[in-house]
Amino acid sequence: MADSNKSSTSIVEQLQGFELGDIDWQNMGSWPAIGKIAFCVMLLVVGVVVSYLALFQGQLSSLESLERQEQQLKRDFETKAFRVANLDEYKTQMVEMEASFGSLLKQLPKDTEVPGLIDDISAAALNAGLELKRIDPADMKKSEFYKELPINIEVSGGYHEMGAFVSGVASLPRIVTLHDFNIVKTKGQERLSMEIEAKTYQYDADSRGQ
């Protein structure tokens, strides 16, 4: 019992005489026993804290990653569920789009129908009371999904007749668009002269198969 009290008294005395300024960090062997024990305990605590934080941080990153995956999976599920719920409607829309696409294709002239289309444009000019001075198909231009045939047209006549001609071309059963018109007054005459480019289109079936 006396030894225990003596040991406790010795530790207290060491603590009372211990100051931070007296620590010799280059010679830890000279430290008192209580200082060595305290330093070891401190290192142990720091190690445990650092290990815990490192483990916790890794688990937190993993949790955040899993939460992001969960949100993405929820969005994917909602998208797929919406598609499945509206599958019949999509099929109906596809049938309608194919029918509409087929109807548009019928309005595009084939190679053998281009001369007939030129005759229709010529007839529209004459029916409007214009003089057809020139109608000249240019070279076919190929785009990504269709072919484009420019037709250069020159007519002369009155302003209202030219308006009737444009309206007549727009009402043709084939798809024809008008571009880049230029109207000038003929010298010494009351008649106007108009140059305009008409374009018609052909579906390029070869591009669809590529």
C-alpha cells in the first residue's frame, strides 16, 4: 500500500514539475515515464482518429456514388415505364407518320414525271396570262436524304398576273417551291419581266439504306 502511494506521489511530482518548454524533442529517451506514456497515448488517439476519418470519408464517397446511381436508375426506370405505358400510342403514331411520309413521297416527282411537271408550270404561266420566255431545268443536286431539281423560269406580263402564276404553281399537286425572284420593268413597255427559280424534290431511296 505504501509502495502504491509512493508511486502515485512520484507521478504527481513528475506532472507538477513537467513543463512544455522543457521537452527535448530530439532526445525522447530522456523524457520522464509519464511523458513517454502521454506521447504514446496521444499518437494512438491521433492514429485512431485519422483511421476513422479515412474510413468514414471512403464510405461517404461510396455512399454518394451509390445515391447518384440510384437517382439515375430511378430516372431510367421512369423513362422506360413511361414508354411501356404509352407503347400503343407510339405504335399508332408510327403508323400515322408512315402514312403521312408515304403521302409526301407521292407528291415528289419521279424522273419520268419531270417533263410533265415542267408542262404544268408552263401551263400555270400561260393560264395566268403571262408570256413564258424561258423554262430551263438545271442539273440535279443531291442532298443527304433527297435530290433537288432547280428550274430557272423567266416570264413577262403584269404584276397581278405574276401573283396568279405564283399561286398556280403553289397549288400544283407536286411539291414545288419558288426562290430568288427578280422583277424588272421592260424598257419602253408597261410589261414586267420576272426571273424566278422553282425547285422540286425527289426522295433519295439509296441514302436511306446507307
